[in-house]
Amino acid sequence: MPNAAALKLFGPEIWIAQGPTVTAAASFQYPTRMAVIRLSSGGVVIWSPVALSDALRAELGALGEVRYLVPPNSLHHVFLSEWQKAYPDAKVHAPPGLRDKRKDIRFDGDLDDTSIADWAEDLDLAIMHGNRITIEVVFFHRKSGTVLFTDLVQQFRPGWFKGWRAVVARLDLMTGTEPAVPRKFRLAFTDRRAARAALQTILAWPAENVLMAHGEPVLGTGREFIRRAFRWLE
């Protein structure tokens, strides 16, 4: 039987790949997902890298040169070093807080509120400042109309968590009928004015889809969904 494809086409010039389950604090298990975006210039951006397999590396080689590795927040860095070893010429831009956490990674720049020049035709970004857990960089891929959230929006299928973890996840709004901002992230925003400013930037994007690291994508109603998901921030 032939190997299953590592990459799945999500939209024009954007692909997704599922990674292994990782263990977070208190032994909570999280599935992982990354996105691959091919730039108008021909290079490839890896958003939230998952474990690098031979199959994944072969398929990436057919898309183009891996030019950028993007950890979107200070929590999604587990597999970053293996990607940097495999693609030493790829540039890595740090989200707020990650430089201090990963001294072993060579960072070539920092993600701020301005898009990288090489991404200008393809990607916009907004930084959700003011959160004690992590400061997330939210991206918008223009060609597919997709907003990319990492941990700020999540949804786990029924039965994913067991026992007391299932109770905690339900109370944390992680297992609702549609993706939501977990309660812990809502409470962790110490600067809601800054968060609202970033949200206004995000809501101005012509979003059709929402892709997240932990949860099924939202298709076709992206902007309306984002407005509902962040209504608590108004």
C-alpha cells in the first residue's frame, strides 16, 4: 500500500499537515497541525512546524525552497530545532517571548506588527498583545482568505479528554459545539485595549476560512465566526 500523502491542499497555495500528539502541562494531550504556504516569490513558509518526517520532507521539496520557519507563539516550538537542522538556510522569526525560552535556536528576526517584506503579497499579521500565557501572532493568507490561529481558538472532539481532564476542558470552553477562545486565555489578557486593537485589524481582513492548530477548520464564514468567538472581548 502506498504511503498516505503528508500534505493536504487546503486552498490556493496553502497546504496542511497533521503531526503527532504532544503532551502539555498536567499531561493534557494535544493534536498538532501545521500549514505550508507557498509565496508569490516561490519560497515556502512553514507555520507552526510539526514533527518532520521523510514523507513530509519529500513533498515539501516538490513545492519549493523552505525559506521561513514560523513559530506563531512561545508555546509552539517543540519541533523547531529539527526543522532548523534540516533547513539551515531557512530564516526563523521569533514571536514575543520565544527568544528567552529557546536559547538553542538561531533567530534571524522578530515578528512584530509589520509583515516581512518577502511576505508582503501573501501574508498579513496581527499580534494579540497583553496575554500572560503567550502572545500569539495571528496570520492572514490572502489568496485563500484564511486566518491562522494557533492556541487562541481551539476545539476538541467529544471524548478526546478523559476523566478530570474532560471536566477541566469543558469548563475551559475547549469542547464546545464550535471552536472558542479557551477561558484561561480570556482571563490571561491583562491589556484588553491592545487585544481589541489587534482584533479590529483581524476583523478588517476579508476572512473566508479559519485554520487553527487544535480543531477543525471553519470554512466559508470566517469573519462572522471570529466576531462570535471574540465577542467576550468587546
